[in-house]
Amino acid sequence: MRRVVIDRAVVAAAPPRGDLPWDPQAVNHLLDRLELPDGFPFLIEDDGQLATVWATNQYLLAAWSQGAYTLKSLARFHSYHLWRLLRFLRARRAHQRAREAALPVEEWLATHPEPRVDLTDATAEDLVAYRDARRAEVRASSWNTELASVSGFYDWALAAHLIERSPIPRWGQRRRNTLAARERLVREPRFLTETQLRLFLERGLRCDGDPTPTANRERDYTYGLTLATMGLRREEAALLLDCEIPRTPDMPTAGVWPFTLVGKGSRPRTVFVTDTLADATDLYRRVERDKAVAAAQPRLRRLREERRLLLCDAIEHDADGKPVIKIGTRRIRAELLSDAQRKTAALITDRGTIEPLALFTSRLGTPVDLRRWNAVFDESRRRVHHLNNPDRPPQHLTVTPHVFRHTYAVRMLSALMRLGRRTAEDPYLLLANPVLTVMELLGHADVETTQKYLYAADRYTDELPEALRHISAATMGHTVAPTKDEKP
């Protein structure tokens, strides 16, 4: 069994049944049928068989097609970790069968083929043995990174009904994964300074000063601003609905609009839109989104004819002003729409046009693919790197959407701490713990995950609107004018 990373040029140049144990024409046909790009990893037996590693390859295909990981991450990390575990499982089975036959394993293998088990054949005992073997070789942090790939496979296999029960051992009320190393890890957060963030937003994403700016500069800038001022995960921001970000005239006088978001682990949390973000979103709607949706009408009509759109009847609002989606006789709160529904939800307007509910749309009228957002940040990094500007991010820091989330956490915590110091002399003013507030804003489930600044304030606090508006305005280089509810 080997792990292969696709290189079509190598496959095409290979002599039939020569250097490779499979027919290059058949492989190329398979790659074309699956629309796999160069650099995609898969496992294959030494005799060219794929059936015995079917489940592992299906997982890699599903992860790539659904945008769970980048192609680079799949090739370098996930497929490698799974391949190494599979090799361990097969060697372990060979030793077990050799013991049953009362033979040395080398002698048993000389007369028997290697057991062709797949990852779905693993037991909890197998994984515990693998953990013990790997922990003798790698640090706790490296093992936990590897374990994330393994756990991801078994979570997928369980959801896909390929296994009846996950072999990952979990214990206790919180179903703790006992394979994970429990050593306390000290991680340095990767974040941008305020000037670095502003430079990346304006010169990298919005292409300010570039003679050939991208066609979606306002969309890309607004997406980055959303990450930087709301602390959302990449996919959470990518699948925001247009109705979830209010227009500027509809913003409350406090300058902050709260709404509920159901994110990772199906955990609801309250997130906040600031007036600065609402202004930028309005500009994106007028300048780019309306034109993109109009140009995408032919494709949207085809999707409607093929019944690939979730057609909604209306967008209503409850007593608190929160959006409710009407679908037939049902009324669903916006935050309860699944990711799949968010990708395909659309509304027929009074003019007869099809209006996608997604905020960030591509030229096809549907939400921007996660791989495209990765590419947008790659392009922005290169654009900023070539600037001779002292505020460009350091070379060792790869700026990704998740770095924007880290940046939000650090800046939000800093803003709350400054407000706390400023009001510390008032003995009657009780402030929420800034660390707990930031954890609630980010939607983390465990205090150990973000131990430096994370866990939850139980409720919306009076100092939160000012802190949110401060970091949002500072991102764009503005100062915050007091609202009528705030003291100047």
C-alpha cells in the first residue's frame, strides 16, 4: 500500500504496467471522472487495487469536495496521518495472526499476504495501542494534531453509516477523548497588530492603490472586515445571510446589532454587527452584490428549474426584529437554517428576479466557495508582501481567515481591559470578566481551548457596545463618536 499525490504529468508519462503498478490511461480516466486536481492525495495498494482502501479515499474525497480542508492540508497532513495509522493497523493484525499461528511474524508474512484492513476495521484497543506507540515518538502537541485527523475520519465514517460505533474512546459526562494528550500546551496566538490588520484589509483585500484591482474588491474587503470585527470562523462568515446584517438606517442608536448564530458543534451564541460594518456592507451591496446577482439570473433560473434552490416565500421579522424565513407554511428563524440550506436558499422578488439569501455571492449567484476564500487570502498575502511598507505582516505569519479570528480575540480583550481600567474607580460598577466575555463571543466550548482569554459572560453588558464599536472603527482608521446613550 502506498500514498499517492496526483501528478498528472508523471501518470501520463509512465509506461503501461511499467514503473507504476496500474494502467496510466485508467488512472487518468478515473481522475477526469472525479474531477480531481493535481496535488490530490489518495491511497492505493501495491497491485493497483482501490477497493481495500475505499473508506479512507472516500473520506479524502468528501473532505476536499466539501471544502473542509485545503488541498495542501489534505496532501501534507491528513492523508499522511491516516496512511500511517493504516500501516500500523495492518502490521498489528499481522502480528496478531502470527501469534495465533504460533509463528514469528516474518515467517507468517512469508506465506500469507498482509492483512488488508481499512480504517473502518479499527477497534478502540487498536487506537490505544497506536497512541502509546506514537506518544513514545512525538511531543504532545504533535500527537494532538495527528489525532485531530484521525478523529475527523471516524466522525465522518459514523455520520456516513460506514461504522456503527466510533472506536475513539470517550469517557465522562463531557465525552472526553481519552486518546488526547493532557499536558498543558502553551500556544502563542497568531494575530495582527492594528496597523498590520488595516494594511491587509485595505491594500491586500480591497486592492487600494493597485492599478488592476480585483473585480470583487468590496466583497473581499467586507468579508475580511466581518471576520475582524465579529470574530467569526471562516465558514460562518462565508454563509452569512444578507438579512442578518442590517442596513445602516436600521441600526440601533447604540451602534451595535446583536443576533444569534449557530456555529461549530451546533452551539448558539450571540454575535454583534457594528455600525461601521453595516456601512461597509451597504457599500458592497450597492457597488458589487446587486450587479453580481443581476448577472447571475440565467444560472439561478437553471438552478430553479433543476430544483436545486431552496425557494423561500418571504423574510419576516419577529418582535425583536430578528429575521424569520417563511418556507411554505413553516417559519424558521434564520439562525436555524443549516449550512446546506444557506447555500441554496433564494427568494423570488416582486419583479420576478431570483434573490439569493447569502450575503457574499460569487458571479454564479451562490455563496463563495471556501476554497475561493482561501485563494483570496493567498492573493492578498502576495499583494501585501510586495509592498515596501513597515506595517506589512511578518514573513513567518501566514495570514488566513482564522488569523483574523485570533486578531479579533486579542483586540477585543484589550479593548475590554482598557474599559475596565477606566471605570475601576467606580465601586458600584460591576464589569463582566473580559476573558469570559471574549470566549462567549468566539463560541468556544471549553475554557482549556482558549485559556488565556476565553469563556463566557452570561449576558450582554453595558461596556460591550462601546468596545465593539471601538475596534470596528479603529480597523478602518476612524474614531468613535459617542452615541446619544453614551457620555461624551
